[in-house]
Amino acid sequence: MAQHKELETGPAGRRRATKALPVAKIDEPGPEDADGARAWRERLRDRARGFFGEKTRERMAGRERVHRIDVDLAEAESEGLNQREQLLKLRAETRLAGETYMASLRDSNLLVPGFNDEERTRDLGVMHHVYMQMMMQSCLKPLSRGVNANSIIQAVGMVMTMRMLAPDFKSEMDSYLQPLKDKIQERIDTRTRGMIASAESGIAHRQRIFKDVPSDARRKRLVGSADPRDHLTAKWRKRFDAMQHRERGHREMFTPDSAAMTEVALMENAFWTMREPGADAGLIRDSYWAMRKRLHEQMSEDGLDRQEIVQRARRIIGERMEYEPELRTMFNGVAHGRIVKAPAHEERFAGSDRFRTVWSGEFDDQLGRSLPADGMFTLRRPMDADAHQVQLAETMKTSLLDAMARGDQEGYGSNMLGYLVGFAAQKRGLDTSGLPDMLQRRLDQSEVMIASMDIDGLPPEEQQRVYSNAYVDALEAVNEKYPDLESELKRSLGENWQQTLQAAVDDPGAFFEEQRHKPRPHPAGPSAEQHAGPQGEADTEGYQPA
């Protein structure tokens, strides 16, 4: 199996010497209780969302429309719905239950210092209990039309599809699904016992064949182990052991979906709790890592493939980033624009010539190179002004040096201008739609950079100072490698390059309008930036094994 990695930041860039400054707290009242903490987080989330442009706001509005449709579908009566409508209703109920479960984890006190492992496990179980009740009620809808062969098959199928972790799942089965309990148990037991019976039959068969072998040692070697468990594959041994574990009254198994949702929600919980006024980020991080370690142990006990969980978690994160842009500030690398969601790709329908556009959890670095498929995001701790400056400068320097290394004069100019006007454009709320691709990418990076500084408590004037210093740091790093920088600027921006830069800063709105009407080349293939570097996959220097 490939070694699992965590998506991290790249090497720190060279920065100017600056005095260490304290990070100012956001001008918001601190949370006093659970309801106050939830309201405080919502205000901070809304504040962070304000840093992202029109495209993001449109996706947020679209997601809100989908959510309202889901609520309407979930509340609709099942009577009279056809099979497709029943499926849409079940999907809506499942999606709403998952959202509620992840929100309950995010807003819980699970990672507050002072909780021990037993208390955390108990509270996690309570949240799973509520989640399971919601899922059970969805599963039981077919039985409301009467208990018959068809409704039983539908209900059993729904239950088996949506079985999730919860210490009280068995009692939920007893109280909600008594009419189906025997059917469900028979389905589980039959499959497992069939595997054991097959192994036992094989053992008996070999014993009959080799019973006349004179040597006991040779006969044992030919027959093999007398324990049927030893004749199962590793996959079935894990399932058999897990079934026995459940039958002894312990917890239910995780599924890949529930495991991925839990891992993402725990990261959210830690991210927001670290940023509460007066919080001890170090202790909260320790609590998060302890809970994460326990969660991974349970996943392993349940026989889950870590790679599958990582893929599903990345899909959850990438999909939610579209309409919850504050999630981009949560992860190392993403928060400063060095890791971005890869474009969707076309996929052929099996057995046909038809294609569909899909996104399956892929992420790229800022130069368009694919990140390892087994990499998982790492949680970003609160950062002070100096730490943000280092990370911003590294992002800017990487883009500028890449364009220089490829001899892309137009790309270098777009990078220079994009980063230069990015801060002013965001602060003025300018429309950045319809711009050239590379310029748009740099402006998108600026949005998440500023949002990440703000969510860590840097006031606007400090954000501007950090951003400006990082820009100068990046130019100094480029000048160190390419001493004749002025000549490069003339080639990229023209002889009057100073006036070009100044005009863009003075009136970014007019600059954007000029860029929208500027003739654009039409390359035959992907952009040059997407082929940057000597390899097709991003450098893994900044990624660590999970």
C-alpha cells in the first residue's frame, strides 16, 4: 500500500527582518456558553466568507437553494411517490443527516482541554446516537406503506447501506426495527457463517483425503490448520472478528463515509476552538491529536482501508470548499494559496460513448501539478503576523520564479500585477470575473491569503503591512536569483513598467476592465503553467507521512 501523506506547506521562503508583533484579537465578544460559542463561530464564518468574490457567492447561493430543496423533499410525505422520487427523498434525508452530524461534532466541546478519552468517546457516541436516529427514521419510511415483501426489502437495503458507528446502534435496531431485526441478523449471519462453513468443509475434505498419510507431521502440513478462521482471507478475518466484537455488546463498525465525516468534523472543531478568545491552541491541538489517534485505531479495528477514507475525506472537503469558502483557511498550504482544488475531468460511462464531468477528490499545487492521491490535509494552527508573512512570500515567490524559469514574460507580468492589486481589489470588493486565467488565479490566492490573516485575528492595517512586506520579500528572492530584474520587468510590462504598476494600484477597477478586453492567445493544449517543472506530479518535499 502506498505510504499515506499529509498535505503540508512548502519550505519557508526568505523574508525581511521584522519586529515580532502580537496578533490582535478579532473585535468580537467571546463565547460564554455553548450557544454563545456557536453564535461566535457563525459570526466568524460569515466574516470570513465576505473575503471571497462573486463566483463564490454564487456557489453559496446555489448551495442554499439545494439545501432548501433537500428540506422540502425530506419533509414530503412518502405516500404516492414513485421509485425515483423515493430515492431522491432518501438522498436528501441522508445528506441532511450527515450535515447535522458534522455540525454537531464541529460545535461540540469534544476537544476542550480537561476531557479524558472516556468522556470524549462517550460524547462522540451521543452524537452518533442522534445521527443514527435520523437515519433510522429514513430507513423505516417504506414500512409506513405496510409490511410486505417489497417494503421489507427496501427497508433492509436502506439499513444495510446506511449503517453507521454508534455505541447504541443495537438498541436503536431493537426499538425502531423490531419487525426487521431477524431478517437483518439472518442476512449478516448467513454470509459470515457461509464463509466459516466453507472453510470447515475444506478442512474436513482434506482430512479425509490425507487420513492415510503415515507421518503425522506431513499429514498436518497437508491438511493445514484445523481453525477455520485461519483459512479466511485477511478481509474476511477482520469482518469475522468485528462481528464477534459486536456480538459481545461493543460498538458498531465505522463505514468509510462515517469515518471520513468524523475526521473532517474533528478538524473543524479543533480549528474553531483554537481561535476562541483566550484559548490555549497547544492544549487543544494535543486533544485533537489524541482523539484523531483513537479514531484511526478504531478505523483499523474495523478493517477499513485508510486510503479509501482519505479519498472520501478529500471529496467532502473539496465539495464543501465551493460553498463554505472559510474551509480554505483551515488547512496548511490551502490557506496561503499553494494547494488548490484540481479541475474536474471527463469520465466515460461504462459500456457507452457518453461522458460526464466528475471531480474525485484531486488537488493540485499552485503551478497545476497533481498532488499525491494518498495525501491528507493537516490542520492549521493560529498564526501571528510574521508566520503569515513567511507563507505569503513563499507563495508569491514560487509563482514568480516559475514564470522566470519558463521564460514566460506575459505570465511573469500577470503574476506581478495580480499579487500587487490583489489586496486592493479584495478590500474594495471589485468584480474580478472574466479576467485572464493566470491573473484570476493570483487574485483567488489573494482572497484566501487575506481571509486567513483575518480569521487569525490580524486587523486590516496589519494585514496590509504583512501582505506588502511579503510582496517585497518575494521580489527580493527573485532578484537574488535573477539580478537583472529590471530588464525582465521591461520585457514583461514594457519600458514604462513603473507607471504600469502604479496605475494598476491607483485604479484596480480600470486595470481589470483593460484586462478583460485585452486580446488573449489561444494555446492548442493546456496552459504552460500546468506543465511547469520537470515532472507531472508536485514536489512532495512539503508533505509528511500521516
